[in-house]
Amino acid sequence: MENSKQSNQNTAPSKVIHGVHWKHSGIYEVVRTLLDEAEPSRFNQDMVVINDYKFDFFSFIKFVKLLFLIVRGKQFYHAHSFLLYLLVLFAWSKKSAITFHNDYPYLTGVGLRDRLKRRLIRSIIKIKSPVVTCVGRNLSNKISSIFNCEVIFIQNPVNKKYISQFQREYSDGAVFGSVGRLADQKNYRRLIKAFSFYMSHLISSKKNAYLCIAGEGDERDLIESSIKESGLGDNIRLKGFVDDVPQFYASIDVYICTSLYEGFGLSIVEAMLMGKPVISTKVGVFLDFDEFYYLKIDNGKDERSIFKAMKKFSSLTQEDIIMMIESNKLLCTKLFSPSHIFKIYSDLVWSCRKI
């Protein structure tokens, strides 16, 4: 009888429910990739997305539905953002996990709201002992120190659809592209200022260039004002939400990330898998792995530093770019295989095993 109970405790849960805050986000894409890799014989996976665009009545209904599923206790609950971490308090013992996807400001902020968030997370971890995972190695160490808990580092999987080729959108100049929320974290207003420096630099050579940004967010009005102020409305395009993201990557020549912080940097890896050279601040995967080749932005808070990296890209030879592309693509394929990442989650998280 005792052996039977022990066997039941080590058996993986039959159902895993993922709680995701936003549909138009990298987190949604990550969970969607995990669901695509699901093994029906081991796990019945599902995802509840609270918001499509903003929190409204329908979001509240979805939130209540998720709470009901958790309280029933017949599944493993995996939370992927702060609001949904709170629902771990209603999960059954040893049947929950929380994943930190970003180096969120509240982790080190000194304001009352930030301190309250940290206290709530500490309470959740202490009371419910969820499995805690993190998508970045450096970030994992930070989370472990802040919350005094064991953290499993599991990098994100990247969907296989990004290993393909499509048609470029422009033919009369280099196209810089970026994917992300129009939010302060992504630092797009400084990128636009740096791009205006770059365009001024091109005047003498009579060359052209474009900057395309895919995404939506609260800073759209501010970013549109920055574009208007730059006088480069014909060269800077805000694409909004893009349904065919691989096509967007394929339409650009170089991917540029000016983020002030990232947990993983999913769009960086997607772009590298699509065969694009990368200009970036040292965030996400570039903090965790030294093997990647990219043009580093030394100071993301300085427009001149961003411009300097863009200018350096334009001086690269075709051989340099090809070497960068091939090396990064090979490394991404090796590190971020969906089947490999799914197996790690299966064995170390959803099966509730101790490391």
C-alpha cells in the first residue's frame, strides 16, 4: 500500500494548465511552442490566456475560469506572469510552477508596489513551494538570491517555423527591424533618435535605409511623436501586430534590439534562426551564452552608442555577415530545440520531481 502511494506521487500529472497574461507576447509564443511538442501519452496540455489586448470583462471571465480549474485540483498549474502567480495560492500541494520570463523592474525596485510584489511572491513560494523556473541563467541566480529559493534554469524553445526564407520588403536600402511591445523596456524612442543619426551619416553616400518595428503598446503615441519629430516618416514604419512574424524577419536585413533588459530575448533568437545578423544590447541570451556573434550596443541609454553599432554593421564584409549568421543559427538550433526544452520541463517541472 505504501509503495502504491509513493508510485502515485511520482507519476506526472495528467493535465497541465498554463496561465498566460497576454496573447500578443513572447510568452504566448513560448507556451504555444511547448503545447505543439506535447506528448499526449504523458501530458494533456492547455493554455488559458487572460487578455487579448487589454483587461476587460471577458478577461475577468477567463480569470475566474482559470481559478475554477485550479481549485478543482485535477491538473498541474503553470503560471507565466505576476498576476497569475497569485493563483498558485489556490493550487493543490506540489502541483504548481511559476516561470520568470523577464528581469522585471519590480525585482529590484524600491517603490511600495515593487516591494509588495516581492513580498507576495516570497509568501507564495513559502506557502505553496511551487517549482520555480527562469529562462535566463544570470536571471536565475538573481531570482534565487532575492526569494531565497531553488531555481531551475530552462531556456525558451523556439518554434521551427522560424527556420525558413521569405521575400524582402524593400530593395533600395538596408532594412533594420525589431519585434516587441511599444514599451519603455524596448527603448524604441532612443532607437529612432539613433536611426536619425544613421540617416544623416548616409547622406554623403546617397544611400537609403529603413527601420521597421512590429508590435503594439502603451508608448505608441510617444513613438509616433518621435518619428514625426525625426522627419523620417517615409523610412520608419510601425507595423503594429504582425500575424506572419517569420515573414517580417525575412523582410529585414538586420535585427536590432535596444532593450534595457530581457529575461531571454525570444525575438533575438527567432531572428538568428531566420538567418539575420543582430545588433543588440547585452541582454537575454547574450548575457547567458558567450558563443553568439553580434554587434554589441555598449550603452542602450545612449543614442550615440546605438548609432555607433548600426554604423559598424554597415562596414561589415559579406563574409563577416555570413560567418555570423551560420554560427548563430547552428548554436540556436542546438540550444533551443523545442523537443529538448519540452523534455526538461516534463522531467523537472511537470512531473514534480526533485532535482
